[in-house]
Amino acid sequence: MSRHSTLFSAAILTASLSIASAGGAEPMGSGLVSMPSPYSVGETLDRVTTAAAALDFGVAARINHAQAAQKVGLELRPTEVLLVGNPRGGTALMLCAQTVAIDLPVKFLAYQDAAGQVWLTYNDPAYLMSRHNASGCNEAFAKAGGALKMIAMNALK
């Protein structure tokens, strides 16, 4: 490897790491969709709950990681995960590739970064389709992607 290509590789790695650590910016290829939220972590997920219910998604669980950390004497910025599901949509995905069940129900993560910005993040169904080799199922995964995007956009209005 030439000195020029080594320096170029180092510059790309440095840029990638700085983007990935910028809070909310996800590493390329991570399969995550992140959007800034103007609300607190708790209110963001309350709004996701409402937006999800409007599309017939039920809440399976809500996990407050910061609260759990506090119970063991550790400190974590506000970080919560909401698991929501729609059996009709989820089953369609599992019929394409049963291993997608490991990624269901759908998870919405709301967290506050070091700069105080709250982010709403979820797995991109297109990434999951690739991850689980679900060929021939574009329509089902596209429909799921549209639903998740609608939930997120409505929650952040």
C-alpha cells in the first residue's frame, strides 16, 4: 500500500469515526434511521405510542435504560426503547424470512446525546430484508418501511 493510499484510508477512517460519534449520526450501513426530536425522550416515545396505535401497532414493552442504570449505581443519559408490533405486518415479514423474528417486534429508540439533542431511531426494514436474505419480499418490507416512517414523522410533528 502506498503512502498516499495509507493517508487516504486514515482520513476516511477518521471522518467515519467522527460522523459516527456525532450523536445521532449513524455509521454508513448501520441499518438505522435516526431523526432529531424536538421533545424529551419520554415525550418522544409517548408520541410514538400514539402514532403507532393510529396504525394498529400495539405496545409490547417500554424499557427505560437510564432508570435501570440508576438502580445499579450507574449514570446514563435518558435512553428508552419502545417495542411495538402489528401481527399482520410482522407475520408477512416472517413468512418471507423467519429469522426476521429476532428483530420483531419493531423497536423505537429515543435517547439524548451528549449535546442534549434527543434522537428517535429505528431499524430500516430495507436493511432487515438484506440482513435476513428475504429475497422476493420487496413489497412487504417496503410497506413496513412506510409504516415506520409514518409513525416516526407523525410522532415528531
